Amino acid sequence: MDNEKSPLILVFYLARDMFSSPDVMSNYTNGIKSYFDENEDDVRLFFFPTDGDERLECVNPVYFNSEEEKKKLDNLMGLAEKQFDLQKNISNE
């Protein structure tokens, strides 16, 4: 991957109950997105609910040089797709 064109990926694992309040989630995610947009950072943000500890993980695809790291990113993308499908189903109900 090209170092200059590969975005940094930030994955936020937040308390599940935070996702039950659309206004809180929207304000939180928009605030984070605005910060990076204002700084013109090339960052992709993912937000997932967790029943465990809240945490932030940084995934930098530039440094993926092992199959294990590539698999981790593939798993993350699969989780993101499932989460978006879940949110889409919830919003359509």
C-alpha cells in the first residue's frame, strides 16, 4: 500500500448502551469526525458496541506485512459490514 494514500483506521469500542441513544451517538461521532476533518487527516472511523471495556484501536494498513495482520483487518471489515446491516435493519423497523 502507498504510505501517502492509506488512511489511518481508528476503531472505537464503546459501551453498548451508548448506541441505544441516537442523539448521543450522533453528537459523539460527529464531534470526532469534525476534529479530523478540520485537521484534514485521512482517517476512517469505525464505532462498535462492546459489553467489555471501552477502548480505541488504531489500525494502520501501511504496516501490514503479515497474514495475521491482514486477517485482522478483514475480520474488522466483516464486523463493520454486519454492524452497518444491523443498523440499517434497526432504522427500517
